[in-house]
Amino acid sequence: MTTPNEYINTVGKAFEKFEASLNGSKSTFLHELRKESLAAILKSGLPGPKHEEYRYTNFGKALEKSIAYEGIVAETAAASAPTPLDSFEGYKLYFVNGKLDASRSDLGDLSEKVTVTSLASAVKEQGDLKEYLGSIVKSWPDAFSHLNTAFAKEGVFIRVKKNTILDKPLYIIHSNDTSATEVLAHYRNLAIVEEGSQLKVIEANFSTGANTSYTNTVLEIFCKKNASVEWSKLQLENETALRIDNSLVYQERDSKCTINTITLSGQMVRNNLYIALDDENTEAHMYGLYLIDGKTHVDNHTSVDHRKPNSFSNELYKGIMDDQSHGVFNGKIFVRQDAQKTNAFQQNNNILLSPNAVINTKPQLEIWADDVKCSHGCTTGQLDNEQLFYLRARGISEDKARAMLLHAFAGDVIANISVGPVKEYLEQLITDKIEN
Amino acid sequence: MSKDNQILEELTKSDYKYGFHSDIETESAPKGLNEDIVRFISAKKEEPEWMLEWRLSAYRHWLTLKEPTWQNVTFPEINYQDIIFYAAPKQKISPKSLDEVDPELRATFEKLGISFDEQKRLTGVAVDAVLDSVSVATTFKSKLGELGIIFCSFSEAVREHPELVKKYIGSVVPVNDNYFSALNSAVFSDGSFCYIPKGVRCPMELSTYFRINAMNTGQFERTLIVAEEGSYVSYLEGCTAPMRDENQLHAAVVEIFAAKDAEVKYSTVQNWYPGSKEGKGGIYNFVTKRGLCSGDGSKISWTQVETGSAVTWKYPSCILKGDNSIGEFYSVAVTNNYQQADTGTKMIHIGKNTRSRIVSKGISAGKSQNSYRGQVKVMKRAEGARNYSQCDSLLLGDKCGAHTFPYIDVENPLAIVEHEATTSKIGEDQIFYCNQRGIATEDAVALIVNGFAKEVMNQLPMEFAVEAQKLLAISLEGSVG
């Protein structure tokens, strides 16, 4: 068996091949960044089970399969299958097996004040990219983000110019088709939302096929003064999918950011969410739902870094675990010495439905300022018998009553998604899942 | 505000009351640690062969371990070769009665408020006093003996009740449990042993008083409490040390074994020397405490008031193995100046319908760091397990920190685990409310802090509650951020 750290040796070799395939673009700052990240990952190795942040989530076994790095993107890109989101109104970007599918993508009448382009062209066209790309990752490093920085060449770049409101949501739809071969995708997304602007993004992930689908993605969001961002992640991959999602947000004064993370399937999913509140009067909302069964393993690690006074953060993560599924939650709240008058709330509720399901949760507060209001609550249990009784007493069958209660439990999270059709779609998915 | 700060300063300046040093002749081992020292200690204690072997195996295991670094505290590296691992007050013959104890020694304990005579007459608390490395006196022995209760120093237990010691030592905290417990197992010098036979309810509180006196010494004591079926005991522990510029190490092990329907209540008021206002000196308090609820329906309750030590690192834990067993943990941890505390508990639910309750109150002031670290683990078999945890932190001043690291691991769908935590400071409105009613600011703070900690204080036995409340007041009264 290859341990993650033996595996790391193959990373170096893979990088050489990757470098060779880049022909020409080696002189860019991006390539310097790649080399730095590679050095970091070669030094640290991939986190094993002894690593505090990864003690419940060991990718070693998954990586042992040694998805060949040379096959970073399966060149035989399959035609992307239709997705349930296709008919929703909005701008669409489709990615298949790690590559942009330009034929299906539709940016329609996108205002000139909004730039949506691929990472590759952003490197050429956006002069100030250097200031942004990788800068939040630096303050919250992670082995998998380094790996992403070293290997990513595909991704979405979004810039919303000053005082612009994107009229329709932007859908970024990723599908991995692994029916022919294993797929490894490194996506690197970057959004810059300038002063007074608003952006709504729905990022949906699907996968099909029996081979392993491996995705390691990094998203950096810059919320400038008074900007507002809502980014929803729908993780709906099949049971062969491994996913590591690093999302990092940097907020300036008076900005507001909402991140929704909904995980309904997959083999092993790890979400790292980091939000830096670097000025006064900032507001961050984090909502998460993991409703899982089978052998799915979902790990949500979130961190909010209150650096300046008068900021507010609110976090609600809920989990329902059935069969042999395994849920992990770790929520960190940091309140720095300067961040007086911080208000931070965090809640994590879990329901275990089967004797083989496991939940590991660790709500963590680290506070260096005295004039703050911080609280967290965490519960693990099962459905309330009294509530069940109440419904049954009104002639509702036990199955139906259970489904209703679970639906209500999960609904608290879904309710925060402001894009109507997406909310309805998720509600339906949840209902189907609970009733089966 | 400036007035508040003044009050805060005045009160936090109040000196460590127990910082005196008694001039008692001691004999000690040479500095450093090696197999010879382990043999030396064992020989000094006139221990049987198996005990020496046990120590040596612990020592050999210790050599293979690395000092842990995961805890949220920082301190300079400990040089284990610079510590005296054994120091004992010189006393020619072991005292038959209290009257034979060295008067200087008795004076020391009297200064600490533990007057043996008085204890004997008035309070009805049996005391085992440990100075530096050895137990110097145990009171009420004969009276307890009538009930079959054994309460004596550890070395005496090894000599007189080897079968009991052999059976239970290391059964709850194994030799190879962790770095400091392995160290303790190798070099522990004395401690208390307590055995409550079946069905006996111990009629008085049993108490141990620990005191580090000599310079450069580390104190490594070991406490073993065995409660047989249906018995009950309430056990108290207190500790102090003189003020010294260098750091001293205290690495103790406490093991509690509770058989079916037994109940053990263990209360600690920890007041080791916390170091100077500038963070110089003080005790490193690295303690392993664990209780095993072995039988069905047993109960172990930990109550601790932690006010001393430069660095505290301890997690009194309960392993709830028997069905319907109960674990409790009540803690008030106060840190001031440069103190650091990383403390909490572990509740391991193994048996069915096991219940645990955690109430932890952290108070940080000055430039101190106070962490709660706890684990609630519900194993697969633990149907109907129930846990409720509450950890609240109070911050006094803007240079201190409060941290919470609760681990909740649940593997059974019929378990209910709840965890709540808050962090706050004393509200201006609360102070204002008191001021309005003619209560001065410093009294108001004392009132509020006491109210904050009350849930835990209520769990302490009477004698301790008074002491603990005073301690709390000395450490913090009047600090309004």
C-alpha cells in the first residue's frame, strides 16, 4: 500500500511532466507560484491520519490507487450529459472532466462590466491577477491547496466591476464522466467582486461512471467594500467521487458573504472553508447540509477569522447520516485581539439514523478579545420521539412522519439559498432521498 | 475605566499566600534521571521486586516517547536531567502517632491551614499530607480501619497491601498511557492509597495535601482509589508550593476504580505557585487523572478548582464501562498574569445508558491563555448514552485568550450528545445594575464571577468551597476589563 507520503514522490515526477506539457507559459508569475507550491507540498507531504486537521479523513487509501498524474485531464473529454440545472435561468459555464465545454456554455448577454473567463486567459489579460491569485491561500495554507496551485490550469475567473449587480445567477456546472477512465481535475476559481457589487453563483458537481473521479478545487473570493456574494455549492457526485474543496474568502468593510455547501453524495468529500473578516462591519454566513448514506464520508472544516472590530458571523451546519456513512464537522472561530465587539454564532446539529453511522464533531472557539459575544452549540442524536408521537397521533404513518421531520431538519439550511429554482430542486432531491 | 483598572491591578497584585519555604532537612537523590535513580527510589521505599520491575518497564517505555506538543500552551523545554526526582524530609523513624512528627513539618502544614490536631478534633476530615516526595502524616487511620477502609500513603500500601496495589495499579492509567504518566510510573515517590470495602460508606471526607518544598525537585505522586461494590467516598486534594524563580515540574497520576454501584467524588483545589507577575517561575502541572466506572451503576465525579500553576495540563476523565454508569466533571479554571491552562475532560461512553455531564467555567485575566479541551466519545455499544456539556469562558481584560476544543465522536444512533459554549465578558449593564443598588464595582465583579462559577462551586464539599471561593476572589475580584 502506498502511504500518502510515499505518494508524494510521484507528485514531483508528475510535475515535471506537467511542466513539459505547458510549453511556453513557464515564464509567467503563475508558474513561479506553481513551483513555490510544489516545494511546499514536497516538504510537508500530504496529511495522514496523524494530522490534527485530517484525523478523521484519510485520503491515503483513496490516493493509494495512484491516479496517474500524467493523466491530469482525460483528453478524451466526453460530451457532457444534460443536467437538471440546464433549464434554469442564468449564465452557464460547463466543465467536463476538468475542461471547459465551450459549446454548451452560455454567457448570453453578460454585461461588459462583468468579466467571466477562463483562468488561462485571465493570466494573459488581467494585469493585476498577481495581487489576487493565491493571496488568501497564503494566510490559510493547506496541503491540498498547494497541490492545486501546483497543478491547476483550468478554472473560472470572475470580476464584477464597481457598483454592478449581476442580474442573473451564474451556474458553474462540473461533470466528471469516468466511464472510460479515471478522471483527475484541478480547478482554480477566482472571483473579485468590487465595491458595491453583487454576485450569485451556483456551483454544481456531478459525476458518472464506475472509475474514480478525483477533484481538487480551490476557490478564492474577494469581497470588496460593500460587496455582496452568495456562492452555493451543490455536491451531487456518485459513489466513486473523491473531492477536496478549498474555499477561501476575504472580506473588506461593509461586505457580506454567504457560502452554502450542500453535500448529498460522493465517496469522500472534504470541504475546507475559510473566511477572513478583515475590516469593520463585515458579515459572513455559512450554511451547510450533509445528508448522506451508503459509505459516503463527508468532512466539513470551516474557519472564520475575525480580524477587525464589529464583525458578525453566523454558521449553521446540519447533518443526517444513514447506513455506514461518516460525517465530520470542525468549525473554528478565531477572534483576534483587535476584533472587539465581534458577534459570532455557530451551530452544528446531527442526526444518526443507523447503528453504523458515525459523526465526529469539534466546534472550536479561539478568542483573544474580551468584548465579544461568541457561542456555539452542537447536538447529536436522533429524531425526537415526542415530535414523532405528535404526528402519529394525527394519523400520519411512521415513515411519513419521519420523512417530514427530517425534511424540516434539513430545510433550515436549504431555506438560505436565495435562488428559487435551485432551492426547489434541492428540496425535491432531499424529499426523494429521505423517502427512499 | 481607569478606576476599574486600578482595582484590577491592586487585586491581581495580591501575593501568593503560600509562597513561604520551610527549612526542613531533606535528603534527596542526585539530579537527573536514569535507571539507577529509579532503583534508588525503589530501594529507598523498600519496595518489593515486582514494584521495581514495574517502574523500570515504565522508565524504559518513557525513553521511547516524545514529549507531546499538541496542547495549546508554550513553555521552555524541560531538562529532565536537571530535576531532582526524589526529596524527602529527614525523619529517622516513621511516626507512630502525629505527636512524633517533626514539629517544623507540622508547623509547615499549620501555616497552610492544615492543623492536624484541629483537623482531628473539629472537622472530621482524614488527611494524608505529602511534602515534596513523601507522605508525612495520615490522620484518622485507626478510626477508618474499624470500617475496613484503608487510607494510607502509597509506600505503606505497597508494603502492607501489596496484593491490592498489584491488582489495581496501572489498571486505569496504564504505564504506557502517555509521556507524563510513564514518567510518573517510573519515578513516583509517594502518594495516597485508598480502599473502600464493599458496601461501606466512608463517614468522613478523605483528604490529601500536597506540598512541594525543596528546590529543583519535581513532585511525582500517585493516588489510587479503589471503591468496591456499593461503597461511597468523597476525596479531596489540595496543593501549594513555595515561590521560586525556576519552574518546577509536577506530574501526578490519579487512578480511580469504581466497582458496581460504587460512587467516588474527587475534588481538587489546585493552588500551586503560579509564577510571578512577569511570568517567571511557577509550577508545571502535568497531571493524568482518570476514573474507571467498571461496574454497572457506578459513578465518578470530578470537581476541580484550578487557580495555580504556571502551566496546567490536565484532563480528569471517566471511562464509563459499566451499564448505567455516570461520569461528571465540574471545573473552574482561573488564569491570570502569564498563566496558561489547557484543561478539560474525556468522557468515554462504553456501557449502555451511560450518562455524563460536563460543566466547565474558564476565567482568564491578565495575559493568560485558558483552554478547554474535552472529548465525548460514544462507542458503538453505548445505546442510550447521554451527554450534556457546557463550557463558558469569561474574559477579563483584552490581552488574555479563551479557547475551546471540544471533540464529539458519536458512533451510536441512540445516543444524545449536546454541547454548548459561550464566551463573554462581564457586561457593563451587569456592573451598572449592581452599582445602582449600592454595590461597589469590585464587589459587583466578585458577585458576578462567583455567580458565573457557582454551578461548580456548589459541587465542592463545604471545607473546600470556602477556600475555593476565597481563592477566586484573590485572583480576580475587581477586574472589569
